[in-house]
Amino acid sequence: MNASVQPSRPTAAMRWIAAGGALLVWALGLLAVNPELHELLHPDAGFADHECVITLFSHGADDGATQPVAVVAPVFRSVERVATPVVRLVAAPDYRLLPGRAPPAC
């Protein structure tokens, strides 16, 4: 039995998603550094209060980390009957050597 496991190869869909993500990051970077291209996409790109994914990308996109996070409290339910775990007592094997079967003497 071979102990080494061959890693699975990515499927075609995973490769397309990875290529699309890389292309999206490249396009966002291109639009973030070139204001003329950004204004071709939407005319209000030159205003100070303009905010879109391109401006977030050009500013490091760190504003998303400061947004409040919704926290859901755990729901506790009463259970009428709790299942008890099955405990099996097994005798410990005896690992002592039989008489006359000692390790070799030095």
C-alpha cells in the first residue's frame, strides 16, 4: 500500500474561476491607476464623493474591514433525553515478553 497521496488536479471550472479572478484583479488595477479609463466607465469618477469598487481597490480596499459585523447569539434548546455514550471496557493487552524471550544481551 502506497503511503503517498497524489494531490488532486484542479478541474476546468476551477481553472476558469482562477483565471477570471486574476483578470478581474488586473482590470481593477488598470482602472485604478488610469483615471481616464475610469471616467470612460462612469462619468462621475472624478468627483471626490465618488465611491465604487475601483476607488476602493485603489485605496487598498481596507474600508470593508471596519464595517460592523452581525453576530448571532447561539440558540439553546432543551432536550428531554440525553443519549449516554456507550463505554466498552476492553482488557489491556499484556506487552511483557514471555519468559526466555528477553532482548539480546549487550
